Amino acid sequence: MNPVFTIIEYVINLFAMVFLLRVLLQLGSADFFNPIAQFIHKFTAPVINPLRSVLPDIGKFNLAGFVFALALLTGKIFVFKYYFLSQADASMLTTPVMLFLILVGLGPISGLFMVISNLLLILFIGLMIASFMSGGRYNPGLIFLAQVTRPILRPIQKIIPPLGGTIDLSPMIVLLGLFFLQSALYNFGVSLLSQ
């Protein structure tokens, strides 16, 4: 694989993750005064604030951040298909099947779900490690992780409450679900590229 291709893919995915974190911050009603939350707000504000006039929030859901992350991943697909693949592969962009998939958004949406699942894996593994190492002390990183994962864990905790009031199985259930989702998305991506 072309190293330039890999670097650009990681950078675009990282930017998309930051904007998705902004969406999770708002969904989880995270503490704005947390230093990590402040950094994400300041980093994303130049893009999200102007977009909000066109794409206002839906309740607590930051539509502007979500759409921008999707736009980044859509742009990545076009750039990779056009510039970084061989001429034979780039010609796939002009085939009716590929044009339909990109216009309908199946490629970017599956890419978005893959980035979301990677982000959630990082957040949940980070949450488990940070909660184990914090020893009950105040840790802004642990509080941040708990707040951004709250919207995903809360529905599961209503169905499966913590055992004995202390052992919470919901992160493990989410991680298992994410592993299955990633496998399905990988297979879907392979089938798209083989069209």
C-alpha cells in the first residue's frame, strides 16, 4: 500500500474522529470545563459554528459535526479513487455501480460507521484502563471518557444493570458488538471494492 495513501487516510480518519467526539460530547452533556472537552470545542468551533446556521442541532445531536465528519470521509473516497489508485482502479469511479454507491452514500456511510466503531473501541478500552489505574482519584481524562461514552452505555445499563451495583458489564457488551460491527463493515468494504 502506498505510504502517502496510508498517512492521508489516518489523518482524515483522525479529523473525523475529533468531530465525532464533539457530537458525543454534546450527546453526553459533558462538562465544558474539562480541559480535553475545551480542546475539542476550540478545535472544531471554526468549522462547526458557521455550519450550524445551515445545519442546526437536532435536540442534543450536533448535526453539523456529524455531517462534516461524513463529508470528510466522502472526500477521502473520491481522492483515493481518483489520485492514489492505479488507472485501472480509478476507472472504477466512472462505472455505474461505483457512481451509484458513492452518490447513495453507501461507501462513505460504511466508512463513517468504521470510524465510529474505531473511535468507540478506543474510548471504551481507554475508559477501562483509566478507571482501573485511577484508584479513585480525580482524573479529567477518566471523567471525559465516562461522559462521552455515557450516551452509548446508558441504554444498555437500563436493560442489564450493574451486577451487585458495582460490576458494570455494559462496556464489555458494547465492545463485543463493535467487534462484530467491524467484521461486517470490513466484509462490506471488500465487497464494494470488488464491484
